Amino acid sequence: MHLKSFILGLLVLVSSTLSAQSEEMTFGIVPQQAASKLARLWSPVLDYVSRQSGIKIQFATAKDIPTFEQHLDAGEYDFAYMNPYHFTVFNRHPGYQAVVRARDKEIKGIIVVRKDSPIQSIEEFDQMTLAFPAPAAFAASILPRSELLSRGLDFQSRYVSSHDSVYLAVAKGIYPAGGGVIRTFKNIAPEIRDQLRVLWTSRGFTPHAIAAHPDVSAEALSAVQSALVAMEKSDEGKALLKRLNIRGFERAENKDWDDVRSLQIDLPTSITGQ
């Protein structure tokens, strides 16, 4: 009788484990670029992590950054790649927990202008309208706007939904300048990048977080974390990381983003749904 109970319990445990492994988990990617480009860059990475971790992971994104924020606020992603400011907000609610961050890297905001633009200093942006991806895009919007405001400049912000849209709008001359980050600037099509130059670069901060929803089990989090950290140890993983312009991932803790928290950024209407 005891043996039957033991066997039955073991079967239930194995069944539960297999069910957990077969459950598909969503991995949301902040829409800094077009969804098609993000899928091209990230889907092979997530397929690789799925194989290595035994956790089925599905690529997800949103039509724009504000919609992505709404999904995060509602806890709709199991895992998510989010900007540093997003992490400080969504770590509080709904409680996303740090998994990894890019190794040996800081995120820096930039302001770009057309290569043939006569503008040589950001003081010249006074009374101009500039392009940014979204109000809460940390390095591409918050940092450059804060710099402009600290210099007492009067400017207007236009939000065009993605980093790529900023670069394209500036290249076409729709706006005299716009905000971005070095990684996405390097990733845009060469024919667009060659029309632009970086006018200003911010100081560095802890980069984007890959974080897990609090309902994700410790086992699943650990498996995905280990797979991400180990990517740079295989030729396939290295090649996938190179496409993201990331050298490798390292384990992260929530406190790693205290440098961003110290800025005491408060954007209540754009990021919490209020």
C-alpha cells in the first residue's frame, strides 16, 4: 500500500514537472525598434534559451513603448527585457525581479542630428521641436530631455514610438534632432546611420534589465538565468549575442539599478496608467 502511494505521488510529481516545462512563457521585448526587426534579433536568442533551459519561451513585444508599459504594469509578461527606468518602476509593482543584465556595459543616451546639420551644440535646440521614442524611454528620452532642461532650454518634444522612428525622422529632416542610445544607433540600417552624427552623449548607467514576473517559479527563473549567462560560452550563443551588440549576460540583483533610482525620476501619468 505504501509502495503504491509512493509510486502515485512520484507520477503526480513527474506529471507536474512535465506540465510546467511544457507551459509556454512569454518574453516581452521593449519596442525600441520595429517589431519585425526585434523578432529577427530576439527570436533566435529565445529559441536558444528555450533549448538550453528546458523552458518554452515565446517572443512578445508591443506596438509602442507606452503599450509595453501597460503590459508590464498588468504583469502580462513572464520575462521581459526593459529599460533601466522601467525596471525601477515595475520592480515596485507588480514586482518584476532582476534576472540578468548585459556584462561590462553601461547604457548611454545620445542626441543625433543630420550629418550635414549646422548645429554644433545642444544650446541651439532652444525653441526647437525634437523627436524622442516615448516619455519613459530612459536613455533615449529621459536623459537627453533632462540635460536640455538643466540648461534652461525651451523645446518641444514629439514622441514617435521607437528609436528607429527617431533616427529616420531626423535623417529625413522632419525634426532637427532626436534621442536614442548607442546600441540601437549601431543597429539601424547603414544607409540611415550614415546620414546622422551623434552630437551629445550622456554619462553611463546600469543597462537594461531582463526580469521575471514574481509568479515565475524559482526553478524556471534559475534555468533561464543560467542559460542566458552561459550563452557566451558556446559559438552559437556568441553569434546570437553579437547580433544584439551584447558581449554577454551576468546575473543581476534588484539593487544594481540604484544608480537610476537615485535620479528620483517621477513620471506618474505616462507609466502607471494613472
